[in-house]
Amino acid sequence: MTKKILYGALFAVFAIALVIAPALAAPKKSAKLRARAVRRFVSCADLRAKISKLPLGNMGYGIGMRALGMEMAPMASAPASDSNFSKTNVQVEGVDEGDIVKTDGKYIYNLSQGNLIISSAVPADSAKLLSKTKLEGLNSAAEIYIEGDYLLVLGSAHGYSIMKDAAKMMARPQIYPYPYYNNYVSAQIWDISNKEKPALKRNLEYSGNLLTSRMTNGYAYLVINSQPQYHILPMAASDAAASGVKAGLSAAISRRAVDLMPVERDRRGAKADEPSAVAFKQMASCASVEYIYPIRRADYLQIVSLDMKRPMSDPGEKIILGAGDKVYASAQNLYVAGVNSDYNWFAPKKEQTEIQKFKLDKKSVELAASQNVPGTILNQFSMDEFEGNLRLVTTLNGYWGEEGVYGKKNSLYVLDKDLNRVGSYASFGEGEKIYSARFMGKRAYVVTFQETDPLFVFDLADARNPKLLGELKIPGYSTYLHPYDDTHLIGIGKNAVSNTDSPGFAWYQGLKLGLFDVTDPNNPKEMFKTEIGDRGTDSAALTDHHAFLFSKDKNLLAFPVTLAQLSPEQKADMANNPWAYGTVNFQGLFVYKVDLENGFQFKGPVTHIAPAPQKEYVNYYGSAAIKRSLYIGDNLYALSDYEMTAHKLSDLSQLSEVIYGTRDPIYYPMPMMEGDATGVMVR
């Protein structure tokens, strides 16, 4: 028995040594990043051969198994348009981003509870609902765009298997027999020339999940991820019995590779909820699919381009073998980034991100270059194009001692038009991870956090030699940075207090706004700050910049807030209980006047949730929760799924109300008994 234990221990030590030894070796000097060559399959046989050789673990379970990745903006005598109106808060000027609300200065278009809402907005004191149109056939409507008299709705839907012989397929042994339905992306184009009766002109459907979209120069670009539908492939019993699932899968792929291609259908003028005689068809030929060698995963990345000025024209389409989860777009190029890491236990570990660059020219989309960079990218603001170069910041987490790195390490890279590395800053904010970034011309601003919030200022004037100029350490962190002007930034995030029992750790608290002066890049300063609520306070603007409304000309800042506050007793015990959450007691819009002289001045709240009696339960997360705000002229508009309200910017007094949604049921609390029931619905 003792010998068995000893042998077991020796084997365990040996196995651990095999895993750790490569990581303990002297770190290798980073190889110079060179762009990877773009290749194209020559035939379906070539596609079959390459996909069938991929490890089974890299293959998907059918797109029906993956959650939608949504990352989750005139009738009668037309009123005069106010050219002084807000647009969707976007990263790049001139590149629009889809959102749940848009305005053209006359009308407001928004999505609510599966409906397309069109309201007149001018004059503000007589705003009214013009139409409420059910978006049939969609599980969820995610975002909209407007271009002249056309409105594009992007959403998701699912249906039964798109195979022609679905019934026969279900009777056979298959690779993955469940599910028999597939997610697809729906692009509905509506004619909104008659605001009271919008008409569906076209309904385009694509297999896969919508990652994101952009619109520039009148062209909308949809970025779609999909996986080959292995579950629809029949696997002969002899294949499974003789060689196992993996070999059986390879054999099935060899016979039915065409069924693994993304599909589409175009239902012109057909109602979205009607059964359609239009069948799904293969999006493109196998020989048109491009890939980057070596192939690491059998996923498809589809980019669809729509001419919104001529919405009935044929879409442009590009399919490559690959995938991504972060997207940055300029007016000329679109970059898709996705984790491309290798965590093989018995090989050197590589945590890296694959970046694919696409050239945009109207409906034409061309894969121009591909590159791997060490680490992972936080979000779209971690990337930026300037003077033909792509700048980006990454975090190498160092979970397994990747390339000799232990603990977190952040880096900045500059890649040329071909994605070859021309410059970099090797390491900053060690032990911390990136929480936000913003590139502004020849500078970059990056926030990292572990216990304090360092704001790093980089000089990128010389793309070949990025320099770290200044650093500001303050409590808390910003998750979104917004330019106030060329030398000032607004940050929104969370306050934090250090954990005295565990140095190097901090407890986040309520929301925090900061106004930063970076006039002297070597000495950045926090000019003003304000804190909102206690731990548990939240805002959509922390993770979705479309909820952040700012106008320097109007000295206006507004964003949704779910306010949580501690009791006096909890406040008094904060030193011993910094992890305590406050009680939510408000949801609505917080509106500020902001300038460089006085910082943030709270003008007041706007809410769609009426005060409730003490015995009544209030749902602060329901249909009356304000999601977005915008301005037209000197008036502010707040939108929830339930209604839209118009207010004077001067004093926030309400001018009008447009109700288009359904209120949530109201619950009254019940005394706690033996069970755990906490309320009863009354309406």
C-alpha cells in the first residue's frame, strides 16, 4: 500500500513537472508580428478535407445551441425638423452603430416589447404616437438604423431545421440529434415614408447569430457568427460503430459538406410570421470561402452589406472560416477580433487574439489581412485606426505562465495597414487588467484596476515608438471614457474602497463620475468627481455607451441610473462591512450640467416609475425602467419600454407623455410564512 502511494505521488510530481517546466523556462523573446496570408478553398472537397481534420472539441453543436450574441439609433403637414438634435453615441464619427432608438430631429423611432414605435417629437409639448407595429417573426429585435425613408430592424429568430428532408433526418442516426431548430439573423427593411403605416419591404434571413453591425456612407454591414450545423448530418451506423463519433463525424462531413455552409433566404414583401415558399439556400459557393492558415476552429464569420439607399438591390456577402467577438470599424475598414488561444496541457501556452481586417467599399467586403497578438481585447474601444495604422491594447492574463508571464500584463501595439507590427509598448499596469480605453488622435488613454484606478496617458505621435507619458492613481475605476474636448475626458465607472484585511484588493461601491484634465500628458489630473449611490447602484452606461448622452455645447450629461442606498446603520458600519449592498429605491435618468468651471452639477432626476405606497412592490427593472435619452433643440426625451416623456432641458419639467407599452404587474408583499412566497400579483 505504501509503495502504491509513493508511486502515485511520484507520477503526480512528474506530470506536474511536464506541465510547469515549459512555463518555468526562460521566456522567449517575442517574435516579430507578421501578417498571416489569406487563402481560399478551391472546392467543396477541399473544404470537407480541411474541416474534417479539425479536433472535435473545436467543432460546434449547431447554431441553435448557442445563445444570441447581441453583446448583447412624418404624416399630415410635416413639422419642421430641428437640426439641433442628438445622434447615437458612437465610437467613430461618421460610422453609425445600431441602437434601440434613433431620431431624425422630427420623429423618434424606438423598439419596445417586440414593437417598432414611431412618434412625432416636434413640438415637444404635443408629442404623440403615430404607429405601433408588431415585429412578427422575431424572438428579439436588437437594433435599428434609419436612412431616408427606410428603416432597418436587426434581430434574431429561430425555426425548425432548414433541411429539406428534416423528417427523414430525424428518423436516422445523427451526429447531434438535438436541437432541430436553428438561430438566424433577421434583417427587416421597412418603408417609413408613411409614419402611421410603415410597410415591410424586405425580410432577409441568415443562419447564425448577430455579433454587431455598423452603417457608413449609406451601407449597413452585418457581422454574423455561425457554426456548421453538425447536428443535421446523418451518421451511418457503420461509421459510428467502426470508428467512433470523431471518425463518424469526419465521414459524415466528407459526404455532406455542402450542408455545413451558412444559408440565407430573401422574403421580399412577405410577412415575417407567414410560412414562406422561399427556401433557404447556400449563401455562397465553397470556393468563395476564405480562411487563414492554420485553421484553428470550424466557425464561419459572415459579413453582409446592404445598400440602404437602394434596399431592394442584391446584398454583398463575404464568408470566411473564423469567428470573433469584438468589432471596430472605420469608414474604410472593419476589424473583427476573437480569442485564439491554445491551452494544451503539454504544450507552451499561448493566450492570443486573432484580428481580421476587412476593406469596405460600398457593398464590396474583402478580407485584407490577419494577425495574432498576445493577450485579449476588452471591447471595441480597445482598438482604433489612425493614419492607416491599427492601435490596440491587450491584457495577457498569465493564468498558466504564458510565454513566461505570471499575473496580468498589459501591452499596446501599433500595426500597419497590412497588420504587421510597427511599434509597441511592452508592459504597463502589471498585475491589473484593463477596464477601459480611448484613443484620441495621437494619444491613448487606458484605465487599469486592481486596488486603485491608474489612468495611463500614451503618446502615439511616433507609431514606431509609443511612449508612456503620465499616470494618475485614484480610487475606483472607469469602465467608459468619453472625450469632453481634445484635452479633457469624462469617465464613468465605480468607486472603490481598499480591503484593509487583504492588500491588493478593493470593494467596488456606487457609481463614480470623473472629469480629467490631460492638457499636460505627463501630469494628468482629476479635476472633478461625483459619486452616486452605494454598492448595488448600476447604470447601463457602464457597459453600453449608447446609453451615455453628452453635449458639450449644451453642457449636458445624462444616463440611466438604478440607485441603491445603504441604511444609516449600514453607513455607520462601512469600515467593517464594505461589501454591503444598498437597497434599490430609484430608477430613472440622472441629468447633469457639466463644464470645466464647476464640474458636475446635478440638475435632477427623470423617472417613469411612479411613487408607490409602502405596501406596494416596485419593479425597478421592468418596462418603466428608462433605457435611453436624447435631445431635440432645447428639450430632453426619456424612453423606456413603457413610454416616452419630453422635458424642458432648462428645468426638466415634463411637457408631454407618449404611452406605447404595457406596464408591469404590481405586487403587494405578503407576510413570510413557512414557505418563501414574498408577494402576490394584483394587476
